[in-house]
Amino acid sequence: MKKVFLLDDEVQVREGMKNRIDWREEGFDYCGDAPDGEVALPLIRKIQPDIVITDIKMPFMDGLELSKILREEMPDIKIIILSGHDEFEYARKAMRIQIAEYCLKPISAGELLKTLHKVSSQIDQEELKKKKMDDLRSEATKNRSMSQEAFLSEICKGFLSPSEALKKAAQLNVDLIASFYYVFILETESVSTGTINSIQADYNCLAFKSTKKEMVFIMKDETERLLEDEVNELKERLAGLQNNDSSIVFGFGKVESRIQGIALSYAQAVEDKSYNKMVQKNKAQGSEEHILNNDELFIKTRNRLISFLKDGDPAKIPAFAENYTSYLKDSNNSAPFFIYYSLIDFTLTIKQYMREQRIEDVGLLKEMANREVRAGWIREYSEVEAYMADMLKVVMESEIFSSVKVNPLILKAQEYIHQHFYESELSLQRIADMVNVSPSYFSRMFSQETDKTLVEYITHIRMENAKKLLKSTNDKTYEIAQKVGYSDSHYFCNLFKKVTGMTTRQYKTHG
């Protein structure tokens, strides 16, 4: 029901309008009247009517002067001007103030009601439009937030190239650029809003909620040392919270450079959190002591594993896995937590070796992470052996791992190609400049070391990534071509068929 306030300096006019109309029956609330603008203004401010009907000519403060004030203070109020003057100048001034209706006196009750219903309909339409706009803004804000979370999740999972990440960050207004990054994950039964706000206020970071119980923080800065100190500070801070809330679990990744390093740090944080979670669930004094008492055993097994990674033959993986896990056949070492610790130690040793050899391939880390999930469910010795053999097979038979024994310059070039394959301007000259040798010498050396020309190697990397995109996305062919470094989609399609024996459509359907 719309509230109506009336102004007229003639009391009989006010009384007549008030009494001649059944206001409630017509859907209005007659909320008050006044003889001039000066008396009316404080009343209007207090009552907040929806519609003000006012005469123009009144003493002390006339209708136009009052309307100007109301338009500035309460722009949503609809104003109906009543005037005994059929003069253009009055109407022109009224329109300047954006008056809803300009009516000439004398006006009948029926005419006034017709005008009031028209203005009431305007109010309803404006409110509906405003509600729709508010809903759209709310939805846009929600979608924007969801898009930012999805975007940060894609970066952590290594789904975006650096150029794609920077482009999307600009679109979403996300401040992503920094020299160094690390990721940490905080999980608890009820993630404290205060804790999250405090971390975001105290540190330079981006955060998103990955599950109901888990927050992921991408920490960033221009100084590596500062971030390393920050890791230690945050670990102490979270450990203090953990003393009061046993449901808190956290995991930290290493400080990495460049945007691509975020995915590596995230994988490490997931691994660290997984291990910490298992430790927290198995804090029985006996389990901890048994592990501590067998520290020398773990040192020996780590050394054996590293030696096998350096010089071992992938064909001998089954025999090595059986021999390596033999210590778990001892009944003293068969407790579930001890088995899990052994699996984690095994996996961490492989990853540490890979980091030392600068094998930082996101695809390989994903393959390993998929298998790591199984570790928490393993209880039997036979499963342990199978897990370790499978993990070694994935790692040692991967192309990036096999390249470890290659000339360091070749390895550096291969790493560069894996990081920049999507750039159409990638060339022999550019790669040779990067490793600081002449193009002719590098081309000859690359072919000798890898049994492939540089062009063949780049093409292979691009085609493998194109296959993944064809299977995992709905991108059009020209979009995939651009994402793997080809500006000419026709050339890309011909090359893809030459390499795979299938068209892109055939591969997507049957490959």
C-alpha cells in the first residue's frame, strides 16, 4: 500500500481530498498533509511517503522549491504537482525536477485517482526493475566469486598455461603476478572465518574453498627468502591452533618461481597434508616410537631406491619392488600405520630425487598423485609391492624421467620446450640462445642425444598436449591449435593426421 502525503495552503482543499477518496479501498495510505513546504519537509522526512501531491503556489516554501529538496534527499519519492497556472514556465521547471505528473486545478477525485494509480504503477515497475538488477548484480557477484575459485583451482591443478592464466586473471581482476609462490592447504571440521580473514589480512595471498572443509591459499611475493620465513611462521601459527582444535590439518608446498610453479607447490601441499592427516590419526605412542627406532632402516631403503632410480633398468622394477619391500614381511613392521609411513617415505624419496634432478613435470606429478590416493587404503603386503612397482613404472618409463641422463643442455632445452610449447614463435634460434650455443651446434647435439630432430621433438610434445585437450575439453579445433602453438589450424589438422593417422574428430571419438 503506497503512502500519500498532500500539500496545499487551502485547508478546504486538503480536507476535501482527504474525505472524498476512500484511500484504503483504492490501495493507498493517506499518511498526512501540510499547508506549505516548510511545515511539510520534517514530516515527510519522518513519514517517508511514496507519493507527494503538492500545490505549486504556497507561502514560505512553494511546491517547486520543496520538490527540489525532496529530489536530492529522497529521489525515489514520486511527486505530483497541482497547479492553477496553465503556464509553460511552471511545467518546464517541474519537468527539470523530474516531477512524475503535472496536473491542473481544479481536479476531480476521479482524475486524481487515475493519476495516483498511474504513478503507483510506475513505482511498482521501478521496484521490480530494481529487484531484477539487484538479483543480477548478486548473481554476477556470486558467479564472479565462483569463477575466481574455479580459476585458482585450475592454476593449482596445472590446467592453464602461464599466458592463459595471466589473461584470465586480468579478466577476473585477480592480482596473480609475483616472482615466487607457494601453496598451503588448511583443513578442519569448521574452517574458522576469523582465521581465514586473519591470514588474508596478514599475508599477500589468494584463497579459495576447495571443499566444505578445505581452504587453499596461494601465497606470493617478490622475495624467495621472505616466503620461506613466512612458511615457518605460518606452520608455528597453525600448530598453535591445532593444539586447541584437533580437527585442524595442514600441508605446505615448497616455494617455487613462476606461475607454473604453483601447480608443483600445490601437489606438494596435498602430499604434505595427506601425510600429516595420517600421522594425526595414528598418534598412538607405540607407532611413533616404532618409526623412530627404525630410522636407520628407512635411511638404507632410501639409498637403495635412489640408486635404482639413477641406474636401474625399468625391466627390473618387479624384482626390485619385491626385494625392496621385504622388510615389511616382518610381523613387527606390519602395522597399518607403519605400512602407510613406508609408502609415504617411498613416494617422498622419489619426489625428492625428481626435484634434485629438476624433473618438474606437472603431467607426471598428476599421474603420481592419482596413484598416491590409493596409499591410504593399503593394508596388505601384496598391495604394497604392487603400489611401489606401479609408481616406479610410471616414473621411470616417463619421457621426462628418461631424459635425466641426457646432456644437461639438452635437458634444459627440453624443460624449456615443455614450458613454452604453446608459443607459436618457439624456434631453434630461440632455444639455442636460451642454452647459449650456436643453432647449428645445438641442432646437431640434440639429434645425437635424442634420436629426434628439434622440430620432431617439439611436434611430439605439441601433439601429445593436443590429444589431451581433444579428450578433456570441448574446445574447437582452431582453439586447440592455438593452445599448442599453431596459429594456422589447417596446418595443425594436416600435421595431426600425419602424426596420429587420424583426424582430430576421429581421435576425439575413437582415439
